[in-house]
Amino acid sequence: MKSLAELKAIREKMQGQVGLRAENESQTRVVVGMATCGIASGARPVLKALSDAVQEKNLENVVVTQTGCIGLCKFEPIVEVMEPGKDKVTYIHMTPEKALEVVDQHLIRGQVVADYTLGNIKL
């Protein structure tokens, strides 16, 4: 880098790349807790099952991502589904099989699988 113009060009190029990775506000976000507690509880296969199913079914309006600690370790693996204009749905004690059911019922058909949600827990 030899000039301020070069620096500005690099900055613009990198900002363009970051913009490509930004999530679309109209997309449904599926977030899997992948902190140590989630991974120890089996979150990795859940994330893979979700990612694979979303790709196989060509759900272009759905993005599957991961996050760190969600703060509810005893309920891991946790999957949160955030749809635009709707309340967040938190699925708990997930397995790859349950994840596939969530894809089919919730992401495709629009029906929350209430049996797997945090709201269904009796305290």
C-alpha cells in the first residue's frame, strides 16, 4: 500500500464483501447454540442436519447460523427460529431427527412444533 487512494480502494472492496455476507431482513434465521455446553450436548449434528435439510429442500429464504452461549445450558442443544414479524421460537433438547421435523413442520409448513419448545416446559 503506497497511498491513501489504495487504502480507500481496499476499504471499499472489503466493505462490499462484508455486505455480501449480511443477512437479509426478510429471511428466516435458524440459530444453533454452539458454545461448549451445546457442543457437548450434541449441537454439532443438529447444526449439520439443519444445514443439510435447508440446502436439500432449497429453502432460499432460510439461513442457518451458529452462535455462542444462549444461556440455557440445561436445555441444550438449543435451536432458535426467528421469522420476520413473528416471535422467536426456542427449541430445546434438539436431536438431528427433531431438527428435521422442525424443518418440515415449522420452516416449510409454518407450524411450530410446540412439543419441542421452551414454552412447553412445565416449571
